Amino acid sequence: MDEAAAVVSLAVLLTHDQVIDYDGWAAAASQALAALGHELVCAPTDGIAWARLALAERLISASPTRLVALLDESFRLARADPSALITRIAVVRSLPAFTLPEVAAIRRADITTVLGQAWPEEAAFLYRTPEPAIAAEVQALLATMPPARQGHLRAAGLLAQPDKPTDAGATLGNRLSRFLNEPPPFWAPPSLVDR
């Protein structure tokens, strides 16, 4: 129940625009933080809950130091959980460029896990990014994969040009919501990836 309440409150926050409907957004932010805080009290070792809290706090403009601490806790507790990975990558993508060095180790580990363990078609979501630094990092980490894995990932389109952003005016919440809904929910265990 606590997890469901946290997920629903975060989804409600993602649908509100702080410019158009500030009062609704503020109420949704308050409710999301309360629900996520309650979820963490009930399950303090749930890595996805920490990632969700980082996403919510990113939406309300928490300090980069706070976001790094939340992402680090999520990474420590749920290093390879698909939902936590996707949420952490969404938060990292939404951070300003100057904060990227602070989360470099987490970002590299998450991208490496996705490239190494996700189905190739699912890993392609990593490359749908307007950030040149992350696109370059995906290419660099792709080169470190075994040759057979590189072939599968290339066949899935990871060597294609990254998609150009078409929603420059969209709010952060709308962009994050769209990103979180893109990746497929099922990931293969590493032993099945290259069969």
C-alpha cells in the first residue's frame, strides 16, 4: 500500500505543471514528498524508493548535493534493479551539465549494467538523449562490451545518431514522465542476453 501510494503521488506530481497550475503542483509535490517519506520509513532498504525520492526532489529543485546523496543511496541498495536504474538515469539526465561529474560513477555503472544486461532493443532507450556527454559515454562504454554483445547492441541501433530533442519547451515533469514511460518493463538475466 505504501509503495502504491508513493507511485501514484509521484505520477500525479509528474502530470502537474508548476507554471500553469502552481497551486496544484505545490499540493502534488507536498503529497508526493509525504508519501515517499512514509514509504522510506516503512522500507528504508528499498533502492527504488530512494530513486523515486530523488526524482520527486529533482522536480521540486532540490540541491545537487541532496540529489547525489539520494542517488548514491539508491545505487547502493538497488544496483541492478531495472526500475531503480531507469529512475536514476532519468534523474541524471535531468540534472544540469555542471552536476554530471558528481554522479559520474553512478551514471557509468548504471549505463554499463543496462548495456550488459538488458535486451538489446531495450538498451536502445539509453541513446535517446539530447545530452552529448551522456551519448558520448554510452558510445565509450559500448566499446568496452564483448564483441558479441557489441554486435547485438549495434543491431539494435546504438550506433545510430541520437534523437534530437523535439520538446525544448516542455516542462521537466513532462519530459521525465515521457522518459519513464519509454523503456520496456522486462529485462533479461545476463545469461540469456546473447543467446
